[in-house]
Amino acid sequence: MKTNNFLVCALCASLAHAEASPKLYHRIWDPYTPPQPFSLRATVQNSQESGLVLIAADNVDQLILDPDHPEGSLYQVALQRDGDLTENDWDISSVKACHVAGIKSDIVKLHLSSSETVYAIDYFVHPVPRDGSCPKKKPASRTSISFTNTTLIIGTAGKAPLPELRAPPQLSPQGEPVQPQPEQSFIQKYWMYIAMGLITLGSSQLGSFGAVIQSLIRLLTVLTGGAAPDEEQGGQGGQSQGRGSGGRAAGR
């Protein structure tokens, strides 16, 4: 009796697992006619050896593509997840129906959540023109779509990148942000090298220590924002001449 109970429980668990397995349905969708019902294409099963696999349905090749389908018709692949009650809850991926006529291979990509549950589907076919246009030559008659080279890709849920946090600003003892020091100008950075160059230039050309001192005085005067000694002397000389002329004019 215990053995029979164990077998019944194992069978119930197996059936429950089969019912919970996601299923793939497909159809040709025409924008100008009422939607056709979906038909079973494959069942997603979890294999201990190779993980998730697609088990094709028996009548998967019975989907008929009519060459008279209007432009805008789609081939739809729908994912029925565990817990989906109606077709409105299914996740659907579509391609142009005209691209399925000359299909050589297709890709089914299933997306897994963080709990390793299938929740979304993407579908691709090959070949497809770069511009996505339909082939100019249409099939001469109604043909059944054959899926003999299907690749299953599993997409896992990725983690969002961590935010990049900047270092907090330094605070003064009063609790205010410390202001960065203003950047120095070119002369403030390299005035020592400029002074050495002037010393060398004055020593080689003038040959006089006084000329070197005068060059340094001019440089320091410019750095401090004052006027050069020659300009001050020139201004004083002009004033003296003006006073002398005025005196002579008065004498006359």
C-alpha cells in the first residue's frame, strides 16, 4: 500500500510539473481578418543534462502560409507562462510573415527572471534583408512552414550597475564646504624660470650687473601690477619739461 501511494504521489508531481512547463504557440496574424487561433508549437522542458529544451509539437509543420496574405501580416510566437489564464496574458514576439516563407533558421530566446522562471520571449528568423523588406518573389501556392533548424537561447536576468558615488566635499570647522584654491596663472607658476632666463640674457648681452638688476626690477614690477621704471621716469621728465617751458614763457 505504501508503494502504491508513493507511485501516485510521484505521478501527481510529474503531472503538476508538466502543467507548469511553459508552452510556445504560433499563428499567422492578418490585420484585415479576425485573429486565427494559436496552435501549439513546442513545450519548454527542463532537462537535467542540458537545461531548458524545446520539445516540438506533433503538428508543428501544419501551419500554412498563404501567398495572398496582405502586407502587414505577421508570424507570431506566443509564450504561455505558468499562471497565464488567457491569451491576453501571453508574451508575444512577431516577425513579418513574408520572411518565414524562405526561412533557413530561427532563434527562440527565452528570458529568465532572478528566480529562474521563464517570463518573456524574443523571436528571430534568418535570412532577413537589411532594410526589412519582403521578397519581391512570392510563393506560387500555399506552403507549410518548416522549422528544422531552431536555436534556443536563454537570457538570464542581469543586475543593474551600482551607482557611482562622488566623495563628499571637505568641510571647514564652521561646517562650510572648503573652497578649492584658484588656479595660478602661467607667470605665477613659472616666474622663477623666467627670472633665471632674464638673468642669463642680461649677463650675456649687457655684460653689466646693473642691467641684470634692472631687468629683475622690471619683472617684479610687472608681476606686482605696477608700472615699469622707464615709464615712471618718462612721465616725470615730461612734467619737468612742461614746468620749464612755462617758466620761460612767463619770463618773456
